[in-house]
Amino acid sequence: MRRPRILVVGHYPLEPRDRAPVVRTWAMAEALARHASVTGLSGTRADRGQWIRAFLAAGRLGEVDGAYLEAGTSTMTVADHALLAAIRRRNLPLGIYIRDAYQRFPELYPPKNPKEWAMARAYALTTWRYRKLATVLFFPTEGLGDLFPHPNRQLLPPAGTVAAPPPGVERHPHRVVYVGANGPYDGVDTAVAAMTAVARQHRDAELVLVTRPSEAPRDLPAVCRVVAAAGEALDPWLWSSALALVPRRDTAYTRLALPIKLFDYLAHGLPVIATGPSEASKLVVAAGVGLPVPPDPRRLADAILSLWARPERLAAMSAAALRLVAEHHHWDARAQQVLSALGFV
């Protein structure tokens, strides 16, 4: 039986893989290529426009059976729209993944100037067109999907890849890792305050903040270390940690978000402490791979100390995390779901 021919479109350059949407686009394209013949169009707005125009002019839509788009959180370009409209005119199945919708929460992310206000309005128009053109819309969580009515909505959460740890890397029993930005609702300040309290009982405690140096908090206590790492360079920090954090503040937005870093943590055998109520905290509880806590430094510190006091429980959670990704939350499963939704499985 002939492998389906899938056009994979991404709104980001695939290198360097230093941001969650880039990692996800790359991982989905790679996984789909293991099950289908993939043609990829992913890059900056300018590069994408050039490639799309050449692709359409050459009549290459006749070479594909369906399409999958990893959409960005900015507006689609004229070339993007021309491609999606051409796909639908040929009656090809089209799946669009909508990863985010922070613009729908202006009370949390208010436009700072007329340009940002106009961009938010334009993104609303973009997502309206996605709803009109897509055969199926994919979302990381049900809560996000509820913001976009469509007759065919499916969950397509992030995933991870389990690999062997680098040679010579060992777990630091009191190292905690956080990967991500330092935005107003990311909770880095909560993590820092919690680990400052933890360090009073464990002098070797360490919080590794993997973030852009330009975003790192100033005047950090000695318990904190800032690391700039992405892709394979991130692996030693994940494998050498004992716990990982998703310390987000509780907002209407964070309740429905599901960060890709959660699955990176789990794929490295890291138990996760996630603040809630949130999709991340629900998952770690249901799977037995971590603890939920309110977004409070004292409660977070107590949770860290409670797990360190029971190394056998920590080890069991680590093993469960690896099994969860290997058996259920791996990228091949996501690729197969996309192909099934497009009618090829």
C-alpha cells in the first residue's frame, strides 16, 4: 500500500530548536516522515512566502494527498492563505494545529500599543479562516479547543522522546530544574522563593533555571544557577536533575495550557511538581508522575522536601514518567493520530 503523501507546513524556522513551537514543529514533521512521504514548508514569513509561491506555481499540490499545518500565534500571510485555500479547492484533507490563543485573554495580555491591538484583531481573523478551511482542528487541550467552535476538533497534546542519558551523567539528588521563559505568569519567582526555603535544610540544593540570560531574574540567591541551553545541550541538565517544576501562576489562561516542557521532563525520567489548577497538574496526578501544589512558594517547598524525604517514591515516579512517554505520549502516536484524522489510517 502506498504511503500517504503529506505536506507539512510550519510557521517557524526549524533551527535552532530553542523554542517550544520550533521543537514541536520539528518533532511532528520527523514523526510524520516515519509513516508518510513528507514534503515540508517551514520557515520565516518571508522565506515561507517565497517557497509557497514556487510550490504552487510548479503545480506541486498534485503531488500530495493531504496537509498538516503547525500554526503560529501571529497572523497568516497572503501566501499562507493562498496555500490553504488551494488545498481546500482540491478537496484535500487539511489538519491545522492551533497551539495558543493568549490574544483571547486581553485582561492578562493587554495590547500595549495600536500595533499590538491591530495584530490581535488580525489573529482573530486568521483563526476564523482556519476554522473555515480546516477539515480538522487540533488543540493541545480541551479548554483551548472550546475557544474555537468547529465540527471536527481533536486533542493533539505535546509529546516527548525517551532516549538514553549521556555517558557519565548522574542524578544530583537535590537539583531541581525549570525550563522556560520568565514571563509574568510563568512562576519563576515562585520557584526561586521555594528553593531559597529548601536550601535552608539542604545546603547542596540547586535550582537550575534554563532560560534566556536576558530573561533571567536579577540578584538571584546562591541556590540558583542560570543556564542557556537548548536541544541536545539541554539533555545533561535534565538527566542530572532529580525534580522538575511547572510553577505557573493560576490564571484563566494557564488553566488550559499544556506546556511541551512537561513532556520533555517526563521523557528524561523527571518527576514533576506542577502548580494548579492546571492541565499539567491534572496529568501528573492521573499518571502518578508528580505532585500538584497551589502556586505558593511555601507549599512548593514543602512538596519538594516531601519527595526528597522519600527517595523510593521519587524513583517510582521517575520510572512511571519514562513509561508514560514511551507507551502513550510519544511523537509517533501523535503523527499516527494526525494521519488517522486526515483519513489515511
